[in-house]
Amino acid sequence: MFGRIQLYIFIGIFLFGALTAGYYSWRSGIEREALLEYNQKQLEQSIKDKEEMQQKLANIEVKQKEIQAENEAAKKVFKEDMQSIAADLDKKEVIETDRTSSQILKDTINKLKDHVK
């Protein structure tokens, strides 16, 4: 009888150990699947964020080129205006009626014209 009780105890311990190992193996598999799913979602979000950032950078680059083109056009218009003003000041009629204040204005215009370059 003593041998039979030992056998039952051994079988009980073995079954308990096998069930415990099975449970922890199952639980580990579920945790691994959850972690893989989480990592997949993080990777997808990272790719989405990267694409959005690239789109924003492309938009910024386009806007920057537009602003540079506008600046160049404004510089050209300003330069033309300054040249027309300088040409008006260099006319014979203006030079003949030139006064001291006109010389000051002329010097100022020349300084501004040189500064724009």
C-alpha cells in the first residue's frame, strides 16, 4: 500500500508540474503575440509619421521656393524702380534745377542703390 500512495503522489506531482509548465508556456505565447502585435503597430505608426513628415518637408520646400521667387521678383522691381528714379534725377532738367537739398536726396538715393546690391 505504501508503494501505491507513493505512485499516486508521484503522478500528482508530475501532473501538477506538467499542467504548470503548460500554463506558463501558453501564457508566454500570448505575451509574445501581444508584444509582436504592439511592435507591429508601433512600426506602422512610425512609418506613417515618417511619411507625414516627408510630406510636410516637401510642402515647406515648395513654399520656400515660392518665397524665394517672390523675393527675386520684388528685388527686380525694386532695382528697376531705383534705376528709374536715378535716371529721373540724372535728367538735364533736374540737374539744371538742382539745389542743395536735391544733392542730399541724390546722395541718399545713390547710397540706397549701392546698398541694395
